[in-house]
Amino acid sequence: MVDKTKIDFKHFTWEEFDSPDAPGSGYMCSIDLLHKLNIAREFAKCPFKITSGYRTKAYNKDLQKRGYKASVNSSHCKGLAADIAITDNKRRWTIINALIRAGFNRIGISETFCHVDIDYDKQEHVIWTY
């Protein structure tokens, strides 16, 4: 078993991926997810602000109760997804282009964030909007 506490990424910390209700839970995220995000960040040449990484099932249910479109079978709860803040159309294009170049093939786009995941239990090669 890999000790994730010994793995560092150039552009991210594990804590950036913590569920708000569970400090230290960022380690539940997939190493592959963070590795690909790190590659995408290199391509983009701009910071990525992670707005949602790993989510506990309780936090995901709370989001649903508050009216957010948090999926019942959210890839965030598996540690396979991240949301990246989007501030403008240029940044949106830069980030999405970098994500595709890094090999991501599941991307959700909203006005304020971009969702990306590596959940191979779900359809690949898709882009959707919120």
C-alpha cells in the first residue's frame, strides 16, 4: 500500500482536496487524479483553485439538500473528481484545453467552475454543462 502522506505534488497539497466536514480527507483522492491535475496545471501555466475535491457522503447529501446539483453517485465521494474555479472565459478555455491535453475525458462545465473526473465506471469522452 502506498503511503500518500509521503507523496508531494508540485502544484497541489492534499489538504486542498479535503471534504469541508472532514479535515485530512484529501488523502482519499486518487493519486492518479492528482497526478493528471498536476500535468494539466503545467500545461495551463496558471493556478488551479480547487473548490471541491473529496466529499464525504454526508457532505454530498448536505449539498443536495441545499439545492446544489451534487450527484447521488458523485465521483467526488470516490475520490475521483475535482472542481476547479473558473473566473472568466479565457481561463475556462485555458483550463479545459490543459485538462484534455493531460488526458481527462470527463469534463463538466459551469459558469463558475469546471468539474473533471477519472471515474471509469461512467461513460468516457463526454463534456456536459450545468
